Amino acid sequence: MLKQKTFAVYDPHKNSLPELGSQLLDQQKQTWSQLADGYSSLDAAELRDVQCSGFSVRLQWNPARMVSAAAKVDDKSIRQRKCFLCVENLPHNQQGILYQEKFLILCNPAPIFPAHFTVSHVDHIPQALDSSVGDFLDLAQHLSPRFSIFYNGPQCGASAPDHLHFQSCPRNAIPVEVDCVDGRRRKVIKKSPSVALLKLKNYGRSVLVVESTDKDALSEFLGRFLAAWKRVQGTAEEPMVNVICTFRQMVWRVILFPRSKHRPDVYFKDGEERILISPAAVDMGGLVITPVEKDFRVVQAGIIENMFEEVSLTQETVDQIINRL
Ligand SMILES: [Zn+2]
């Protein structure tokens, strides 16, 4: 089955992953009508910038994202549905790039970006960062310089919390990727010879940036960060986090959004008061997806500011975690 679903096998000595990704996208747009429809829908998507206090976000009205934004991700619903990332359940014409015999890089049929991939593990194993962070960093490196990679925790944005997957998009398509290199925002919190930890000032949400040229040291640091966070919250479960990673000029840059909840209260309101925003890495990064036109028209700075504050871990708790590192 996996063989049938393999468009190409990535070999770091023979080919470039961004190049293969572009070829896959071209081929899939030709052969898989659902994907072609998804990209037509993205072409019709409207954008609007909203200036908030200290930062701005870009709204994207994208009706095709309704399925994902309204997805039921509770345990019972997940158990009852057929997993859409398992190889045997992929649409007939969908194919992907086999990566290190572990992941299939697939085109996302409801794209937010002009090139949007889902990187899905070939086995049905749970979404977890701790055990996959090495692969995540490898992918960031191999997808560079054209693409970035991101991860949504099982309880804060992953639409398949039971099946390990990442997503990939063009580099700098998410505003935080650009904002986090702005010297006026960057504040170094901790620095060792191999890893630097920074925060971004005046950003309206908790965000941490970890930079390193040493993959092993970076993996170890991220593991320690998650462990310290679990200790602070007294839980064994993975804390809620969205992560975006880029690799440029031999430096990995990992952007972490520590979360306190998945969906904001306005998501659960009735009628006109409801605003269907289901924030995950892309939204927390400043590209906020509104599948409903009414929401796209009415959302103003205050709504975004409140939402970010509501779903982010408090600065106080973030500081506690850093102190425990
Ligand atoms: Zn699965």
C-alpha cells in the first residue's frame, strides 16, 4: 500500500526535498481534483490586516478550512472516525514523498498557503513532540530554505491527535517568522554556548524562541523545557504547545507558543456572537484563519488581543517553567 502511495523517495544525496515537494504539488494538482479545488478556493480567499496593540495579524477568510476549524477532536469522536492520515485511508489519487522510511509528505487538500504539506507518519502512532523532535528538526533542515515546518499539540490544534503529523509551508508565510528576527522585539533570557532562549516583547501572547546550530543540544533543551513545564503543571501529559521551526544558515530557530486552552470562549457562543477561530500554530503565528465570512468582516483588534491572551499560558507560568529549566 505504501508503495502505491509513494510519488518519490527522498534521498538526501540525490535530490532536494523542496524541489520534490514542488514536483509533488504540480503532479497532485493535475491528478487529484479535490486538491485542485482546494487551491482554487485558496485563490479566492480574502486577506485583511488587523493592527493590534504592539503587533498586527493577517486574517484569511478561507471557507475550505471549515472542516478543520469545526473538527471534533474529543476522544470519542476520534475513536469513531476512520483516521484520514493512515495510508490505507488516503484518497485514491493522493500520493506523497517517502521521507526516511518514516513519514509520507502529502499535499494538504485544504491549503492555507500556496504550498501546504502534511507530513504524516507512516504508522498510526499518537501525536507527541517529545519522541518526534529529532525528526521535526531533521525535516526543518531538509525542507529549507524554501519551507518551514510546524507542529500542533494533540490538545491544541492537531486535527488528528491520534496520528503523528507535522505541516509545512513556505518560509516566512507566517508573520511571527519575520517578527522574531526583529531586534527591537528580541529579548535574550538564557544563553549557553550552544542554545539561546529568547522571548518576543510586546507581542500580545506568550512566545518563546530557541535558537541553536547544534541539533542534539537543541533536542535536549526542548525535552528539558517540556519536562520542566510538566513539573510546573503537575501533569504527565504533553503540555499544550504549537511549534514553528525554520532552518537558515545552519541555525535552527524554534518558535514555541505555550498554551493554556485550545479554543477561546467566543468559539462556543451561539448565533451571531459565535466566532469560529480555532487557533493553532498558524493563527498563533499571526495568520488567523476565519472560515466564516461574517467573522472575517467583524473581527477587530480587541477580539484578537483577547483571544491570544485567553488561550496563551500566562507569563507568570512561563517564567516558572524557565526558572525550573
Ligand atoms: Zn492514522
